Amino acid sequence: MRLGVRVLVGFVALSLLAAACGSDGNDAAGSGVDNGGVGSETGATGGDDTPGGGVYYPTGSTGSSGTTGATGSSGAEADVQVSLNNYLFDPNPVEVTSGDVVAVRNGNTKTPHTFTVVGQDVDLELGPLETETVEITLEPGTYDLICRFHETLDMTGTLVVS
């Protein structure tokens, strides 16, 4: 009988742990996809909807903006709006004119993302529910767009500059 009680207690403990881990309603729930296994829970603050943090940032990352001179504004003055949500760029392709200001919004409540133009000096890190802006001053052409944290999960896109 003691073995049965131990098994029951273990099952209850695992059930409670699983319920506490929950998924982000804006993330790819039920897909078995998390932050790509590249992060660790740091308990960082800002934007998370769970008490005590629980935001996942890749090791060494703070969730701050990259080196693009992002303004941190809400995007109200932006020429183009881009959403990062459920491991996708929306719209895709992102179409801009050189000199446009792009507002990039991370729509996830727990997962950070980046808006990175490969090989260029455009690299925003956005914590959950953050919006950053960046002026795109690239030469006309087509550029690869990635989330550095989730490229292995195929979070890629295209930036078209005219």
C-alpha cells in the first residue's frame, strides 16, 4: 500500500509542475516548440505576465535593443509595422523604402525575439510585448531576415528595400 501512496504523490507532484509550466497563449502552443532550447529561465523582469519573471532569454542576453540605434518608441510614427509572433514575421516579406522607419513588435508574452537583417547593422532584440523602431537605410535589394534566437525553428523572412 505504501508504494501506491508514493506513486500517487509523485503523480500529483508532476501534475502540479506541468500545470505551473503552462504555455504562452501567443506562442506556438501545443506544437512542442519552445524557445528553441537556446535560452534559460532568468527571472528577468518586464513584459512577462507571470509573477516573478519567467522570461526566457538566450544565455548572455538581456532583452535590450541591438546596435541599430533603435529608439524604443511605440511605433506610432513608423512607416511600416512588423509583428513577431508564433515564430513568424508578419508581414513576410517586409517591404520598405530606404529611409523608412520600421516599428517591430514582439507579440509574445513570454518569448523574446530578434529582428535581424543578416550581414547588416540591423539587429533588434525585443523582450516579450516590446516594440522598437529602426530606420532602414540599406541600399535597394533583397535581404535575409532572421530571429537569431529561433532561426533553427525556421523563424526567417525577407526584407525587400526599394
